[in-house]
Amino acid sequence: MAITLMIGSFVAILNQTLMISALPTLMHEFDVPSSTVQWLTTGFMLTNGIMIPITAFLIETFTTRQLFLYAMGISAE
């Protein structure tokens, strides 16, 4: 369990780091100022903040198998 939590924490930090390093490229490619691109960071953090309690609710409500099958069904469409 501890290893799973450590891997999840690492991936979350890695995602944030990768997005921040991509900001200059996004600014150049889309020709937008830094204030506009910084909204991506805000949106990313808000999405993470919203998804954490939703995920906790789903894990308590449904079985792992149900969640897996539903996720596979969504991504198959």
C-alpha cells in the first residue's frame, strides 16, 4: 500500500513538473503571453483538487472491477 501511495505521489509531482517545463513551448507555439499560459497551471491544479475527492467517493461506492470496466468502456468509445 505504501509503495502504491509513493508511486502515485511521484506521478502527480512529475505531471506538474512536466507541464511547467512545457509552458515556454506553449507560449511560443500559440503566440500567447505568459499570463494566459499560466491559467493552464491553475486549471491543472483545480482539476486535481476536484478529482481527488471524486475518486475517493467512487472507490468507496463501487468495486475495483466495476470501476475498471467502466473506465475501459469510456476509453473504448
